[in-house]
Amino acid sequence: MSTSPDASETSRTTIAVIGAGRLGGVLARALTQAEFTVRVPLRKHEQLPASDIALLCVPDAEIAAAARSARPHVNLVGHVSGATPLDDVDFSMHPLQTFTGTEAPDVFHGIGAAIAGRTPEAEHQAERLARALGAHPFHIDDAHRAGYHAAASIASNLVLTVLDAAEQVARASGIRSDEARDLLTPLVTRTVENWRSHGAKSALTGPIARGDEQTVARQRAAITQQTPALLPLFDRLCDSARALATPKGSA
């Protein structure tokens, strides 16, 4: 892997960021701070100025059309999608982070960035962009792209559905939503840190981990009474936790 890009080389590189959504705006600010010459986030209907690179920050379904429109005006086309293959672009650079659109440019510092390229030069450009942003690039090929993105969705989007369920149950138990989030956040944070350090099996605590099915039954009864719509989710999660807690080879 190469080192951080030379500043003079960076300043000479022009990047047209196409897509003025959450990630497009944050990327444009961060690439500007990294001293690239950045064309402001362009909407799909706007004329694309001649540039070295077009970086597509558009919905996955619009990548092919956006790439065709960009081709006559740039040397390389890349996208920032985690799941879409390289059929229509030269490279991809997917920041492994969630964005609201309001983040400061340093939001990319220290995060992972999945990269790939159809040629060594294209992949080099993807790596160069990732490193300039302060991210850690790692290679993901098209065969594994959807699985990688599924892992990211489970760790971010789907975790939010579980946290929302916890908030609903707390609210039904008389705790305000904002207070519930404040109270539960240290627990969530510690759980994630324990998972990071030791893995899920070692980090698992609570009644299922210690085989206390009587307490689980009490919890289930409360959910049945207060938030019955969450019962199927609770049951599936408990089943998964039991499987995680069961030693390999046990009946």
C-alpha cells in the first residue's frame, strides 16, 4: 500500500462530486480540506465540468446513468456504494461509516474504507482518496461486495431497529424516550466495546447467558402486555442469544 498522497499532486487533481445528498456534501468538504480541487457537489441535471475524477454519490439505481453522463468529461469514474459492483465505474471507495450530512471533514479519520478498481491504476486512485481523507483502505472485490455491505447494514441500520425497540419498551415502562436514550447509551457503548475486544460470545451477559429463563419469561410477559407488536422480534432475538450462549457441541 502506498503512503499518503503528495500535497502538490493532490492540489492538481480535480474531483467532481456528483450528488448533493448527505455523503456528497460531507465528502466534498473533506476532499477540499485534503487540498484536492473539488467541484462543488453537483446535482444530476447539472453540467459536469472537465475533471480528473467523477465521484458518484448518487443512489445505487442511478449509478449506471450517472456514470454514462460523466464519462465524456473525466478520466476516471468512481462510486461510493458499498453494494454495487464495478460494472459501470472504474473504482469504488465506500466509507464504512454512517452520515447525517452535518459532519465535520474529520469524520473520515480512522474509519475503514472499502476500495476496489478495475485496473491497478484505478484502485490506486481509490486508495489515494481514502488515505487523503484519513481513512484506512481495505480491498473488497465484487464477489464479496454484497456480503460486506450486509455486514455493515446489520452493524448500523439493523442495530437501530433493536435500539428503537429498547426505547419503546422503556417508554411503555414509564421512562421518557430522551431519558431512556441517555440511560441506555452507556450500556450500549460498553456492550459494543466488549464485543470489539472479546467477540459476541464472551461479551454476552444477562439472563440468557446465565440460563435464567424465569427472568426471560417475566420480560416476555411485560412485552406481551405493554408492547405486543415487539414480541416476535424479542422472541427471535432471544433465540439467537440462546444459540450464542450454547457451547459448541451441546444438544
